[in-house]
Amino acid sequence: MSVITLWGTTPAPQGSKNPWGGEANKNLAPWREALAAAGVEQMAQDEAELIPSGPVGMEVAFFFPRPAAHYGTGKNAGVLKDTAPNHKASKPDLDKLMRAIGDALTGVAFRDDSQIAKVEMVKLYGEKPGVSVLVYALVS
């Protein structure tokens, strides 16, 4: 079991392809590479081994910066409004974010993303953008 985190960069979805090939999202490749590097570092620090086979479970929390509308103005500038939501209910799509996680951690935390059999995910607003991924082997 390992918790892999990447802070300071907004999660990038993986989804649409360009008609001439490649990903439409120019932020995807650097974000996936940064997450993979964070995974390699955390796995080494935890002395965790890649899960070579069998089902994998994941708990994933994506964090996004809050829009200015979540904060007050004037004397309340910088103060979070009571009505500001905690959960992000707008783009990017959660399933497209998960696709990027699966590909980034293939060969790092597990052999192949086809091993992912269970996922709990959430999109939240946070103090800083990033992602936290708990990866574990499922016991049948």
C-alpha cells in the first residue's frame, strides 16, 4: 500500500485525441510524467513494490483551486464564503482524470492499469491543486 501525492499542479484529464494523433490536452503529458515521478519516489521511500498481478484498489482525491467567486470582496476579500462548495461539480470529467492516473502509474505502482478493479474518487476544492492516490492490492 502506498499513498502517492503530487501538489502544486492542477490535475489534467486524459480524453479527447487530436485528429492528427496525440492528446488534445497539452497539459496531460507533463502532468502524467510528474505524477509518475512522484510515484517512483514515494514507492521507493515506502519500500513498496509494484503490484505485479491481481486486482488493484485505489482511493483518489483530486484538488482544484477555488474560483474568485468563492471568496468575499471588500473587507471580506480572501475570506471563503459560507456558500462556497467543497466538491467541484464542473469540468474536468472525473472519468477522464482517472484515465490519466491509470496511465501515469502503470509500471510504477502496478504492472498494468487493467488491474484496477476498484476506485473511489472525489473532486474537491483545496488550498493548493494536486492529487492524492492510495494504491493497494485487493484481497479476493
